[in-house]
Amino acid sequence: MKRRRRSVIRLRTLLVWLAVVPTVAMGAQVVVTADRLLQQSAHLRADVADGERVGRPLYELMADLQAERSTTAARWAGSPVPKGELSRRRAATDRGVAAFRRAADSADARADDRVDAYVSAVEKQLEGLDAYRERTDARSGSADRATGYYSGVIERMLRVFQEFSNMDDATVTQQSRPVVALVEASEVLAREDTLLASAGPAGKLSAARFAELTNAVGAHRFLFGTTVVPYLPENGRQGYARIAASDAWKTKTRIEDAVLADHHDIPGGIALPGAVHGWPAMYGKLVPQLSALDAEQLRGVVEAADATADDLETQVFWLVAGSGAGLLLVVTVVVFTTRTVLRRMAGLHRRTVTVAQKTLPDIVERLQRGQRIDPDALPERSRDRDEVGRISDAFARAVSVSVEGYRQLADERQGFGMFAAGIASRTGNLVSRQLSLTEDLQDTFGHDEALLAQLMKSDQLTVGMRRQIENLLILAGGEVPDPHTEPMRVADVLREAAAEVEDFRRIERVALDEVSVEPRVISAISHLLAELLDNATRFSPPASRVSIRAELVTDGLSVEIEDRGPRVAPERYEEMNGRLHAAPPYAVLAENAHRLGLFVVGHLADQLGARVTLRRSTYGGTAAIVILPEEHLLRTEERPKGGAEPRVPAPQRPAERKPELLLPARPAAPADPVPAGAGLPRRRPAEAPAAPTTPGEKSALPPLPERVPQTHLAKQLREQRAPEPADEDTATPEEVADAWADYEQGTETVETELRQDQP
């Protein structure tokens, strides 16, 4: 039971784990995915915050530095730059630096922001701005170093914008790359402006600067043609198209073409064409347009990042909601599946237990009794084709095979029982003929007391042999036919049962109530009581008495048999009572061949519906209590009027009546065997031998004479027996039984005297 329970718990645990593992895995995956999306959204939010916090002042500062760089280059080239113009440019730069530093020093949402390192580098490089301004004012150093300082700071600023473009979302990163390229193109155009400003009023550049100018023109056109315009969003391409169609852009292109085509070499440098004088005016008109385009695209990137962060958070919400619903659905399905499987397994278990504990035992019992089996009682095959259904079908097939095996065993048992019953019936016929022969010998040689005593012993042994044959017939599943046609008093039933026992002289009978037994159960009851009496006489001291007492009780008739045998352990009584209430197989009968009496009693009690119980007697021996159902009993009717009691001389009438020996009725043709199917014949009370009578006196059995010492034959035996009267005997069965008891008492007296005369 514990092992089966552990198996059930193990199956339930496996099913639970089957639900828990995918649920936990799915939940973990949802948590990891949601955490990644939330981190990505947080990074985008941080990038947006950095763009709004640092990007805008940084771009404005870069534009101010580009303007100051061009003014400084023109100042170094000797161009007539008003002092107020340079101061105004420097003041705008200083305001941009202050705003940038305030933004850089503000709190950052990310402690390990990679942009902060580049912002710090820009701040550190801006610390030398005042020194380069002083050198420009004092004309200390060179123009290349001064403009190179501004270009270096702007290069650091572009690096910050490049870091802004490396966002945690691929789409936003791809969208931000052309915007950064657009900012870089603006810086290239600003360098062109710086190089042209460094040409001065003479319009002359060194070869190195002219090479830089040529590279700047090519880089600007390459960036716009291959890196910026093709990857700008729709609004960016439209804005670029408007700028490219403007007069300022056309003028820029025309001046660049003139510089590349119309320049000429001069000693110490390269002379630029006169068209370059229109550059400042064009640049002043083009820069605001490009700055507006840059600002618009930067703002679009920030908005796209913010929208992407919102989408990521929405995805997280739907992911959590959908995953929660999915998990709930999975849990529901798994719980439903688990409960269904467990319910079906529990139903299969209940079905198996029912078949094992009730159906199969009932089938086996019916087969043992030779009864037919209802096919509906067997488990049917399930219509389910899943695993549980296949297990149920396999169990149904196993039960069918088991029942078929039991049926074969029952058929073999029944066949063996019929075989044994046939042998018992044939042997019973021989015993019946032996009893008939013994009766003939008793009638013929009844005048020889010694021979009569030996014949009586032979008769008693033959009766015991017949009872053993009847036991074999009963254990083989047959029934002993009952020849009685009239009810019999309980006292006579007790007498008949006692007569079946070899040591019947030790049995004391007491019948307290005048009741009779139905004819159809007389033989079965007599045989049952005979087996109990035989056990009582065998397992008690030879000199002790065995009493049998019958009286009416609430449930019917109680017959109690009590002996003075040895003490028996309580567990031994439990074992014997078990034999009385269960039909054992032949294997058990073979192991207990010397103790078949209790099994026979159990079979007969089952046929009669009686209850037999063995317990310890108050005298220390064993008491057997038999409760016969009331349905087998009848109230004894009054004797017919006119019936005469047997006349026995007073001196010779015994004080106590002994159990009489019931002889079988003589068959019509003793030499002919009785058919095997007729069963074993039963002994019936025979008519007592007729005694010599006088005319007018009714026939009655005289008592046996007392033996005279030193005389071997009684006087009556030496005299010639008178012929029996021809008229019909009118003695009642009770009178015949009592007379036969007196005859038996006389025979016992003769046997005692013969034993005393032996030397």
C-alpha cells in the first residue's frame, strides 16, 4: 500500500514538475526579456536625456567656435576684421562654453555613461581657449596653431556626437548615423570657410592649405552625396533639396568649382580666383539653413529614441501581460491535464481494486461452485486509445486470461470431483452390499453370541467406512441423497448420528424439546453431527464421556457437543473455525488428509445454512456449537392413538438406553449393483427381529437373557425359534427404535461376559 502510494505521489510529482518546469522556464525567459527591454528603454531614455542636456548646448558651442575660428583666421591673414566683430564672436563662444559646462556638470542618470568621458575631454580642452586668444591678439605663434586648436576642440565635440549615435536600439542608431554625418559635413564646410578666410585680401594660399581646401571640398561633396542624403529621413531629404536648390548653395558650388579650376600657382603659394570674394556673403546665408537642417535632424533622432523607448516599454507591458496570460493558460491546461490523468488513473485504480477484491473472488467462488459467469461482470475494454486506455485494455485482457485460467481449473476440479464422486458411488455400492450381507449374517447366525458380537463390530467398521466414502463424495462437490420421506424427531437424529461413531457407547444424548427435522436434511444433519461426535471421541480420553445436547433457541435449534479432551490453544480454535467457514482447494485437502472431518462439516454447514463454532469447554475440552436454521425444523406431532409401548420384562429392562446401531434396509436384489448416478444409499432403521409370541399377543422384541456363568449358550438360544407371525407388524417407529436399543444393550452384556470368560 505504501509502495503504491509512493508511486502515485511520484506520478503526481512528475506531472507537477511537468507543469512547473516549462512555467518557470517561460517565466524566466519573460523576466529576462522584459529586463533587457527595460534596460534598453532606460538607456534610450538616458541617451535622450543626454542629447537634450548636452547635445543642444554642444552643437551651439560648436557653431560659435566655427565662427570664431573663421574670424581668427581672417585676423591672422590681415583681413580688415573689426575688433568689435571678434569680440562679439568671442562673447558668443564664452556664453556657449558656460552653457555647455553647466549642462556637463548637471546630474547624469547613468553612473557609467560613456559620453561623459568625451564631454570631460571637451571641457579640459576648452581650458586653453583664453591662451590661444591672447596669442592671436599678440600675434604670438602661428595661424595654423591657432586654427588647429579650434579644429581640435571641434573634433572632440564631433566625437561626442558620434557617441550619441551609438544607442542601444539598432533602428535609432541607423537613423542617427546620417545626422552625425550631416554635422560632420557642416564642420567640413566650416573648414572651407576658415581656409578661404586665411587667404586674406590677396586671395593667396600656401600649397598645404590649398590641398586642405581641395580635400575639404571633396569631402563635403562626398559626405552629402554618399553618406548624408541617401540615409536621411524623408523630411531631411526634402530639407536638403530645398537647400540645394537655393541661390546660396548654387553660389557655393560655383565658387568651389572656380577655386578648383581657375586657381594658378604663384611664387610662395597659389592664387585663388576672384570668385572667392563672394564666399563670405554666400556662407552667411547658407550656414543658418544648414544649422536649421542639422538641428531638425538632431531633434528627430532624439524624438525617435524617445518614441522607441516608449515602444519598448509598451512591448514590455504587452510581453508581461501576454506572457502572464500564456502562463495562466499553460498552468490551466497543465492543471486540467494533470487532474484528468490523475482522475483517470484513480478510476483505473478503483476499477483494479474492485476487480481484485470483489469481482475476481466472486467469479472464482462461482466457478468453484460450478455456476455460470455473467460476461458483463468482467471488465470491458476501453474505447480510449491513449496510454491510460491501453493500460485499461491490458488490465481487461489480463483479467480475461486470469478468469479463463480459473475456469479451466474449475472445470478440472469439477471433472476430478465427478471422477471422485463416481468412484465413491461405486465403492458405496460395494459397502451397501457389505452391510446387506452383514445383516443377513446377523439374521442367520443371531443365536451365536460370539459370532453376533464379531458381526456387530464388522457392521460398525463398515458403517465408518461408508461415512468416509460419503465424506469423499461431499468434498468432491456432490450431495448425499436422503432416503427419508417422513420427519424425524431430534432425539432420533441424535441417536442416528451417534450410531455412525465407532465408540458410540461413550456418547450421552439429551434432547430437551420435542421438535422434528425435515426429511430432506436428515442425512446431512446426521452426517454433520456424526463427524463432530467422531472427532470428540477420538480426541478425548477413552474413559471420558461425550455429551450431545439439543434445544430450541431464538435462531433455530442449538446442538452442543462437548468432550473432555486436552486443552487447545486459542489460535488453534481460530484455525479450526477458519476451516469450517471456507472451502479449501484440493492442495489444502491433500496436506490435511488426516483432518478432513472439519472440512466435511464446513461443506455440510454451508449446504444447510448452519453455523458451526468450536470453542473451549468449561470442562477443559472442546465444545462444538451447531445452530441449525429454523426453516429445517418442524413441531413433532402427537403419537397416534392406540399405539402400544413395547412390553419388556421389568427385571431385564436396562436403566439407561444406549445409542442403537441403524442398519441399512435390505435391497430388493442385493446381488445387483446400484447405478453410479444414484449416489450413496443411506441406512434406514430396520425392523427388529421378531421374538417368539403366543397367540393373541402382538409381536415384540424380547430382551436378551442374562448369561449364566460357565455356560456358553443361553437357554433361549438352545431352544428352537418359533416361526414369525404372518400378520403385519403394527409397532410404531419409536417402539421399534426403543426395542432395538434394548436389544443392543443385551448384546453389549453378552460381549462383556465373553471377554471375561476368555483365559
